[in-house]
Amino acid sequence: MVASPTVRVSRLTTIHSLKLDMPKVLVSDPIDQVGIDILSQVAQVDVKTDLSPEDLIQTISDYDALMIRSGTRVTKDVIEAGRT
């Protein structure tokens, strides 16, 4: 169950610690901040728009999803690296 950000789970644990259970999304192309804000409601979001293809391959395994527009080229190597 995913709680809203205002729900208090216990005296010492708030929803912010539950964010660890949220999917991690890498945004590799520029998108409007509104989009980032909306996505951040359901996922941990990292914006890294200047990754080289090699850096993307090194980084992608840390994420559950990749959000792109037209700037990032998702190659077979990127997909394979994301499966590990």
C-alpha cells in the first residue's frame, strides 16, 4: 500500500522513509518541471540529462524505469544493462 505524503506512519517513521519502496526513474532528456513534479508523486526521480551512452549503460541498472524524449538513444546495450 502506498500512502500519501501527508500520512504519518508512526511517531518515528513518516512517509518519507517509505519512499525507498517507490520505483526509481531516471529522466535522461529535458522535460518540464511539472512533469518531474507529477512523476515524483509516485517515484523517486533523478534527472541526468548529460549522460554519454557509456554513462547511461553504467547507470541504468540502478533504476526501474527510464524516461526519455528524443535525445536519448536506447540501444540494445542500454536495455541489456538495465536488466541486471
